[in-house]
Amino acid sequence: MARIIAVGNVKSDGTIFNSTPGITIDTRGAYAGEMYKVNLPHGLIYHDNYIIQLTQELVDDGDQDHWFTAIGYLYRSKNGFHVGIIRGNNGQYIRGNWSFTLLDL
């Protein structure tokens, strides 16, 4: 049975509004400009083969248009991973509120 390792909710600016203690979000050291880097505390994860589940809120660009978006991760390691939200009409990374769950089998 899967074991929950960590959970969290992240605001579009990278601020955590609740999560497993010790997790931090960096918006400057991420793979691309509008992505997020999730930093996991030492000892939380013992291998690189954990499961990442991501969910995002609908993203409003101010025009009352809710474009199709996709959320995904890159570079999973024991130390963390990078998260990007991509706007469907132009393929650009954008900011938005999102949440995560990390599982171990």
C-alpha cells in the first residue's frame, strides 16, 4: 500500500500556505523563469523513485478567459523536483496556485 510522504499547497508566487514541515519552494532556482523548485528536507525521501501527484487551480489571466493548462514536473531527486504550469494556447510557463502529494510504495 502507498505511504504518503508529504503534501502541500502552493500559491502562485511560490508561498506555501500549508505543507509537510521543512519543504520550501524556490522560484529563482527553477529550470525556467515561471517554474517552481520544490526543496525537500534531508532524510524525508530515501530514493528517487517516489510518486509525485500534482493538481492545479484554474488559472485566470485577467481576461476572464480560463485557458487549458497542464501541470508537470522535471528532475525528480531525493532533494526535490521542479514544477511547471504550461498555458495551452501558447506553450508558455505561467504561474498559478497548485498542490502536491508525494507517495512511496
